[in-house]
Amino acid sequence: MPKDTELIAPTLLFAPCIGYGPGWIPVAGGGVDDRLLTTIKPRPFIVGLSFSAGFIDDFEPEPHNQPLDAILNNYGVVWPL
């Protein structure tokens, strides 16, 4: 990091998703983004970006998957139940 640079913590992040499952778990593959999200403290509000057709009913999350706070799709904002 350059000298005299202020470190900031994001309060809002947009996460592109190939799809999403119940509980708003992102489906992006590999878990790289999930592991990165666990390192940001405090945890920001995370909005997944996906098409509505990306919803997968029977998606089974893996241990590394991080839940999203909302989804923004082609119909608008979708909030978890």
C-alpha cells in the first residue's frame, strides 16, 4: 500500500453471480469470492447481481458459501425471507 494511504472498509459490495439458491447463496464456482468476503471486517452489506432465471431451487451450499443480503435481478431487488 502506498505511503500515507487511508485504509477504508467497504459498507456495500455488489457480487456478480452466475446464479443463486435458497438463502441467497451465490453460485459463482470455486469459492474464491466467498473466502475473500470472510476477510472484510466489518462485514459489508452484500448484494448479488444475477438474472432471475439464475435461481436454483435445489442448490446445496458448500461450507465456504457466504449468504447474500439481497439479490438484484432483472425484476428488481429480492430480499431473503
